[in-house]
Amino acid sequence: MPLLASGCKSPDPSRLEFTRLVAHWADYAHEDYLSFIEDAEPEIVQVGFYGAHFWSLAHTPQYNGYPAHFPVQGLTECGNWFENLNAELHKRNVRVVGHMNLKFLVGDPSGDKGPRGFFKFYREMWDDKELGRRPVEDPVELLEMDAGGSPITNNSYSIGGMKEYWGCLNNPHWRAVLKAWTKRGIERGLDGFQINYFYRHNCLCDYCVKAFKDYLTGRFTSVQLKEFGIADLGNHKFEEIVGWHDPKESTPLRREMLRFSQISNKMAFDEVFVQFGRSLKPDLIASQWNHIGNFGQISGDERCMLPAELWGTNEDYLWYSSGSSAFFTDLEAGILGEITLQARYVRGTFEDKPFTFGKYESTRIRVAISELLANGGAPMGFYTRFTDPEARKEIVRYYQFIKRYEKIFKANRSYAEVALIFPRKQVHNGNIEAVEDFKRIGNQLLNAHVLFDVVPDDLVTEEKMAGYAHVLKCDSGLDELQGKTDLNTFDCPPAVRVSASIPSRGKELDLHFVNYNRTEPAQKRSAGGGIKDEKPIAAPGVKADLILPENARVKRVEAITPEMPEPISMEFKIESGRLKIQTPEFFVYCVVRITFK
């Protein structure tokens, strides 16, 4: 818990810091898109496609459908269109991050119609002047392979009747393709890349087998390998080298396979974007699009087995998807449809670098923005639905609010009195029940309105824990805090969440209140049909009883909300070293600024 007088550590000028992001996979060719950008004034615009989506589909009759919704057909025509869009966005003082699908290929290597999709591009449309020489003649050599030596395929989407294939990130020739695409994206005016489809399947190609054997050699002795049933590693034939898998079917060897998968993916990311990409553009923004859901581990989360020294290194910001775990409310059952706990986990693990969440709902626009902002994130992920006039109005209102008070949001740090430890070491040992305990305690703390951070156990140090009044592990309980007098307390409705932060310049404490109360859709647990179904119900004033740091002298207390054009000055009392305040009624989001002399 940082000192209020000095605030946070001085912001690192080499770190990317931002508070406003918009992302679109569709509608970015809409006639109002650029005027929306002008009104909302995001700092980062995540738009356009420069990886496997682009080179698989932009030239096909399916160019304007899922997933990329390209505005024009043709590799040259669409590439030029994106280049022009990037130039227009730069004129509006935003940095452009392009989506980069690393692996997911659509097409057919051969057939009655000849090669299609990616394979037609690679065999017939690859331009040496644009991309350099092709790494190999046959694109099938680039793919993930099953145990029989055939490409791994899917028919999940069947776009244009084509199958889905996967490039292998352990294959150096595939990495060469990615480097060619990266170079081309930078030439087209990108400031960075958002990486997606970043997971490894059960690939048994020669490159994966060799890399896994090298991994095991560097990690285990021959005696230890025998415990895995591997008597002669050099001649051992693996029946599988899995990635994500059912935790109930996990074994120590399977978890090593998953760990290897995630480390090797990270090595590919660093080689292509950090080493190569930044050799072309030193300030290239590098980011990953990952999944966490409701803390799914081993069967999900692209980083769940990564060692701490690789988690988020060399990355500027993170995108996490919560999937179907948070896009509805059931207030009677105490379900707020929130990502508060996930956001605190990402914030605590990523050392306060920017991050955002995609919640896959287009209804609770104000809540989606507010909960990220309150917990150190950068609003917002998907569903900045500017084509809906009401949604556009609120996005612009909230983004302008963030811009107006940027000094308290950008590069701030969490202020908390309790550290809740996330059991990452236990996940690495296959004990995901510990994660269920973590979620239970985390939700108890949220419901009790305790100010807490989440810290993974492999990042715990004595110095870091010294800043907290209390440390709770996943086998703890809320009863450990009962009767403690060294905690801040809040008297507020159950549908309100509380957090606190300190701006980088210090001398101020900011309390964040997010109100999830609403009139819910008639259909139980419905995601709703757009912002018309958000229907917030205003929260009454929240009472707070706060411990003042020693020798702190309060100068001013005021409340700000996106709906109020000016701050509201608040009365306060100080009794026995504690500050007592009550917020005004607020709609969805309220920040109380406590400034010190």
C-alpha cells in the first residue's frame, strides 16, 4: 500500500500508459466510424487484420463475412484500404494496433476448385517483392500435425465450406511467414499488434517433438524422466504432446506438456514481435489476446502454466476475454455479471500495466467501462457499439470523463489494505480446487467491501507483503478479518463494488464505486438486446469510514461522475484519525477524490 504523500513510483517513461481504447472487428468501414473516433478520442484504436485472417480470406468471396468483415475484396485492395484507414486514424492523434491471427488458417490445400483460402494465397498469390521469398514450397509443411503425420483440421466455422488448419509456432518456417506479415503491417502504418488465436494443439510434428525433448532435457534428469515413464528420451515416441486439457484428466507429464506449449508460444511471440518487430520499429506495441473466463485453469488461460519470469514480459498491454461468465446479472442470486476479481488478478500479476477485458455483451456499456476504470484497466474491449445512438452517446460521455480526469486514472496504482494470494503454484501442481477457494474468498471480500489486491503466490516477496495490513491465502476465510480495527469500512448496497487508487503524482486518495444495480430483462440471466436494456438504478449515498495515514491533513473531498459536468464538494469529519464521508447518490460510477495538504 503506497504512501499517500509520495504517491506511486515515478511513471516509467518507456512504459505505454493509456486509459481509453476501442476495438472493432466489424463496422469499422461505417460512414460514422471516424467521426465517432473524433468524438470519443480514444488513445488506442484496435482495428484491422494483418495475420492469417487477412491472408486466408481477404481475396475470397467470403471476404465480408465472419470473422474480419473486410470492407473490400482483394489482398492489394484491402491492404491499401487498411493503410488509408491507419493514416486517417493517425491524423486523429490515435495509435493503431492491428489484429494478428497467428495460427488459425482457413482454406483447402487442394480439391476440385484447386487450392483455396490460405493455400491459394501461399501457392499462387504470395508476392516476393511484398513479402520476401516463401520459406517453403509446400504450405502443408507449415501446419500442426497429428500423430499420423496429417494436418490437424477443424470444421467449427466452415467458412465458404473450407476447413480450418493451424500453423505451428514451433516451426521456424511458420515464424518466417509471421515475420513477413509483421513487416508488411508495419509498412502499412501500424503502431502495434494485438495477437490472437495464441494456443497450441496436440501437434506432433518433428519441430514440436524435438522442442519438447529439448525442454525435458533442460528441466529433468534421466532419473526424473523415468518417473514419467520415459526410459530413453532420445528414442521415446510420444503419443501426445497436449496443450489445454481437462483438469480431471491431468497428470504431471501432461502439465509439463502444457507448460512447454505455453513457453514455446511465448518464445515465438518474443522472436516475432519483440526481437524482429521492434528491430523494424523500436516502439512497436506488442499485446496478447488471452482468455480467462471465470478463472478457468489448465483447460483455459493461455498463461496458466507460465513461470512468473515470462508472464507478460516485453508486452505493453493485455486483452483478456471473460467469455460467457460475466455478461448477465442475477441480482437476487448475488450475481453482478462482473470481472472485478479477474481484473484485480491481471492487475496484480501484470504490475499495473494497462489491460482490458472483452465481456461479449453489448448491453451494460456504462458498467463495462466503469469496472475496468475502477480496477486499473483501460476501457474497453468489444462492443463499443457506436452505431447505436444511445450507446455512442454514453461511450463518448464516459470517455470524455476519463480524458477530463486523466491525471487520476493514467498510471495510477492500487491502494489496498489486504492482499489475497492467488494459488498459481498449486495450479502448476494440478490443484485447481485451490482456485475455487480463491474465488470464494475473493467474492466474500468483494461483498464485504474490503479494499484488496490479488497477488499470485509466485510473485510474493516479504517486501511486497509488508505494504499490506493483512494477507489472506486461499485456505483462509473472511473470519480472519473479523474485529480488526485497522481496516477501512464502507456502508453501501450489495450491488456496489469498492476499490481505491493513488494517482502517479500522489497526495490524493481516490475511491471508486461501481453500481451494478439495474432493472433486469424479463428473461432470466439474459444478456439483453443492447444499451436499451442496461437500465441502471441509481445507488444511494455510500458511507465510508477511512483510516488516515499518519500526519495526513485533508484538504478537500469531492465526488465526480460521468453524468455530472462539475465536481460536487463533500462535507467530511475527522474523528480519532479516521475520515468519515458520505457520497451523493450516483448512477453507475462515482469517484471520490480525497486530496491532502
